[in-house]
Amino acid sequence: MGGSVSCCLSPRESPKPRRRELELEECPITTAEDLSEDTGTYLQHISDRELPDELAQEANPSDHPRASTLFLNKSQTDVREKRRSNYLNHMSPGLLTKKYSSCSTIFLDDSTVSQPNLKSTVKCVTLAIYYHIKNRDSNRSLDIFDEKKHPLTRDKVPDDYSVVDPEHKLIYRFVRTLFSSAQLTAECAIVTLVYLERLLTYAELDICPCNWKRIVLGAVLLASKVWDDQAVWNVDYCQILKDVSVEDMNEMERHFLELLQFNINVPASVYAKYYFDLRSLADDNNLNFPLEPLSNKRAQKLEAISRLCEDKYKDLSKSNMRRSLSADNLLGVRNSHAVLS
């Protein structure tokens, strides 16, 4: 009964598609124009108005590892101009001072993703902040970050504080003072840059001469609490910046978190991307990491680390093989029981 075929259909054709076509013919499709003519207004579905999560994450480099960092994009204009001027003037700065490996000597720096060099990392992060300020699109800011409305010192703020761009040396001295006084790590500097670019993207702000100190201070404050095991309290920063009150620090931290939408997560892939982009920025601006010749002691240390990693991978592969063999044995036992039954 159920296997009989209708005479109107060929034996190879299923009756279900035909039934579906009849249902679609009976139910006319209503378009947006029909709705606008009948009701006068057309409400778009929320899924059509919002961006997919993947596209939204890819647009923000502080959340997605495949998106290019903002500071590297902003620095490319100056890097191209430097290369062009050097080419026209037949100059090659940095090539004579840079060390290269040879057959007898190998030069390596002591900076890695897990343990970056503190001084070089802080220099690169402050250079990224410098390019953010120099090549900003506009001067969008908030009162909580305005240095004139919330000064960090008792000294009078200059009248041109919002016009003159700070030099890289000034930014470096400010950040170096915070890191040396609070004894922060190089990893904290990278997370600081991640939070800074996340703030600029989420809140649609620009880091400019009038707000760069307070934005950097807020990012350092938050990164030190999230990343370091021994967090620095707000009152400790008031000991570094003696003219700043604890209430001002608390209010700035609260606004910073709200503008970040309380998203303080930094995935390992995003952290690694920022680290290698900072190294690219250093190479483009001749800020080379300190190189040292490979000694016997250091070579033995690297060999020991590589052997340790190889042993770990071997243990993981053995455990995976054991799991697969046990699963195969289990399937074999089940099949034998099935045959006997």
C-alpha cells in the first residue's frame, strides 16, 4: 500500500517534491513592497540588520587573530616615505649597525612570545602609540580622558596641549616610568596595546594629544590587574603620580571597563599576533632587539628545551596511539560478541 506509485508520476519520481510545489503555489509569497503598500512600514528582520559574528570579530583586531592590527596599518605610510627617501638619497640606515649571522657566529635575541624583552617591547608599544596619535583620523575624545579637565599633575596644562603631537621619546618616558615604578612585565605592555586598540574600536575614539596620557594610564592600569599575578592597586599608581587622587583613578577605570563592554579577554592567538606585529614595526623603524652571539651555554640550554618539547610531543603521540588502540580493541570485542550472539 505505502509503496505504490501514483499514475501521474514516473516510477523514478518521488511524490514529495510535487506535493511541496502544490503547497507553495497555494501560499503566495509576500515581498517587502507588498508589506510597504499594505501597512506603510516595513520592519527588517534583526538578522538582516546585524552583522554576523565572524564579520564583526574580523573587523576588530583586538578580538580576532586574522584582522590586521591598527598600529601596523597606521605606520605603513611613514615606513613607505622613509624607504622612498632612503632610496632617492641612496641611504641605508641601520644596515651598518645591524648584526648578521655568519658561518662561525650566530646572533640571537633574548625575546620570545612567552618572555619578551621588556625594554624593546616598551619601545615598540610606545612607537605604536606614537603612530596612533600622528596618523589619527580625527580628534574624537571623552571628558574623562581629557587631561585639562582631569590633570595628572599640578603644573599648568599648556594652551596648545590639544594641538601639539607628542614625540616618541616623551611617550616612552611616560610609559617607562609606570612600568619601572610598578615593576610590570613585558607581557603587560602587549596587553596594554590590545586594550588601547579595543577601546578605540569599541568606543569609536581617537588617541590624540589631549587624551593620550590618561588613555595609556587606563590601559596600563587594567592590563596590570588582569595579566600580572600580583596586581598593582590604584593607590599604588597614586604613589607614582602623586597629584592624582584615588577617586579619579577609580572613575577612569570604571569608564574604561564600560567602554570596553567589560571585555577584558585576550586570546593567545591575538596576543601572539600583536607580539609579531610589534617585531615587524621594530624592523621597519630600525628598533632592533638586542642581539647576542650564541654561546655554548645558551646553545645547550636551547637544545635541552627542544629535547623537552620533543619528549612532550612523543608522550602525547603515544597516549593518542594507546587511545586509538584501545578503541579498536573495544570495537573488536563488540564485533566478536555480535558474531557469537
